[in-house]
Amino acid sequence: MSSRHATLRRTFSAQFGAMPMWLVRAPGRVNLIGEHTDYNDGFVLPMAIDRDVRLALAPRTDRQVHVFSLNFQQHDHFSLDDLQLTTTSPWGNYLRGVAWALQGAGFELTGFDAVMEGNVPIGSGLSSSAATELATVTAFRALGNLTLDAVQAALLSQKAENDFVGVKCGIMDQYISSLGQAGHALLIDCRSLGFEAVPLPAGVQFVIADSTVRRGLVDSAYNERRAQCEEGARRLGVPALRDVSLAEFERRAPALPDLVAQRCRHVVAENERVLHSVAALRAGDVTAFGRDMDESHTSLRDLYAVSHPVLDTMVEVARAVPGCLGARLTGAGFGGCTVSLVVNACVPAVVDALQREVARRTGLTPQIYLSGAEAGAGIILGE
Ligand code: ADP
Ligand code: MG
């Protein structure tokens, strides 16, 4: 039994005086390529990571949910018949939101006692929030034997985050946390919500590095970028930037205001890069995939202007190590993480460079996460 499982069981027994019946989990994620494309109806390519949020639980006979969070060392409890936002245990809003969304979709829920624990770093951009939501859906699914599929689980989790918690996220995080497959990335079409598992080649690894930079003003910059994309699409007469090829865009870009053209160029090219990079993966061409990652970063830095000097340094430092095939910022930008594609044998050298050289040049020591592509949300143990 893993030590995390043992801790969950021990805590459950101490908190509730019984043993849990189920253990469920849902992973965080990293996006490999396709940044700021989701809200333009475009393509993204995330993979689920080996860090997850877990719940050990047992059903209750009433309509109450009682949860103890190991990370926050705090209780939350609520009634399934009266779902309100809480300010005293904000993490509980993700559970309440999921219950609200599931019931709104007509599912009959069972109350439960649970202990929750996660090792997805919180607020680093690896989507601990989606992991929390999908772990909660999986808990309700296990107890109530709900007939909902992984797509519906993702959509209702997104609804919980958008409309209950009040965070306007896209669909990527919940999709990959729900639908991830071991050894595969997931190509998601953010318009049709279609998806396709893409096998990741052997011999290389993705190195995730958290800059530890958290910058304010992210929301206003994000809203400004979204507005610029919408303006571009409107002026080009298309429903979304997804509908323009790069060639057509270049013909028509002179008619756009300079800054709008610059922002849109990133999105249009990034969509093509995702499809190109998926073709490269399928052909086993990791060098081409790495090049697409490099180009994605350059575009995010120079055209979309969402990088940060520390992220630029991290990308430069990683790329300078032999065996690093490509590197880019991942997530919305301004801080958060980078992801680098590295030949297995060279991973220690890249990790070492990211820690020492970045610290020397910026004063910050990135936090490193090494992970293969893992499976999406599921039941680990239960009867
Ligand atoms: P992220 O980029 O990690 O998704 P968010 O701000 O979107 O950051 O979500 C973080 C929030 O998700 C936390 O503040 C907390 O409310 C919830 N959360 C994440 N991990 C856990 C956990 N292990 N236990 C309880 N709540 C969690
Ligand atoms: Mg989040």
C-alpha cells in the first residue's frame, strides 16, 4: 500500500471512526503545445501527469457531505439539498460546485464522508483545480453508480468551475484530467470537443519546471488578449480564429490594426503548429516536435507577449543542454511553468542546468516535476 494511501486510511479512521470504502483519484496536467488557442476554438495537446488529487470515502445514510482536507488541515461539510458557496473553506467550493453541476444534470447523489489529499502543486498551473473536480465527480460516480461517461464528467466539472466557483476556464484541464491515457497525450479540438489520444514516443521525457513566479494582472492581460482575438475574427469575418489558415491570414493581415494582427498571428500559427506537431509525433519525429515547441515559445514571447524574463531564461538554459529538443512556457504565461522535451539520458543534465544556471541568472530556483503521461480520473480501490 502506498504511503499516501496509508495516510488517507489512517486519517479517515481518525476523523470518522471507520474505514473508507473507496479510493479515487484524478490527475493534474501539463499542456505540451497549443497555448491561447482554446478560447479561439482551436487545438491543444495536454498530457495527464503522475500527480493527482485523491479521496478516500465511505457513503453516509443522510444527504450530507463531510470532507477533511489533508492539504488545508480543515473540515468542510454541506448538505446536497442546500449548496452554497463557502468563504471559510474555499477549497470546499470545488466539491460543492461539482455536486451542484451533477444534480443540475439530473444525477441522484449520495452523501459521503471523505478525506482529500493531493500532490498536484496548487496554483502552479498544473491544474490542481481540475484534479479536485474530477476526483469529486469520480467519488459521486463510485458511490451512486452514476451512468456518466468521461466526457460528461469533464463538461460538468468545467460547469462547476465556471458557474459555481466562478473561474472562466476553458475545457482543456477537465478533459485531460478525465480522459487522459497512460503513455499518450490528448489532442483536443476545443470547438467540436472531439479528442484523439496520441502515443508519446519512447526515449524522451517532458521536464516540467515551475518558475515559482506568480504575477498579478494576469486576468486583465488575459481579457485584453481575448478581446484582441475576437476583434481579429470579427474583422476577418470568421466565427473564430480557428477558421483561418496561416496563408489566408497573411494575405488579409494588412487590413488589421498592427497589434491585433500580431496577436492573431500567434493564434493562427499556433493552431497549425499543434496539428503539425501531432503529425510529427505520429511519425516518431521528436526533433520536429521539439522545434514546434521552440517556435511556440518564441511566438508567445514576441507576438502574444505573455512570457516573463524568468521563463525566457529557463527556456534558454534548457535548450542549451545537449539532448534538449525543445522548450516552451506552458499555461497562460506571465509566470508558472515551462516544459522541455529531453532525451532520457540527458534529463539529469537539464534538471541540473534548470536549477543551478537559472538560480545563478535570476535568483530563483525552479521546482522540477518529472512525469510520464498518466491515465485520467478513476477508482483506485473499492468494492
Ligand atoms: P491550479 O493552477 O493549480 O489549478 P487554481 O487556483 O485553479 O490553481 O486552483 C487551486 C485551488 O484548487 C486551491 O486553492 C483549492 O481550492 C483547490 N485544490 C487544489 N488542490 C487541492 C487539494 N489537494 N485539496 C483541496 N483543494 C484543492
Ligand atoms: Mg485551475
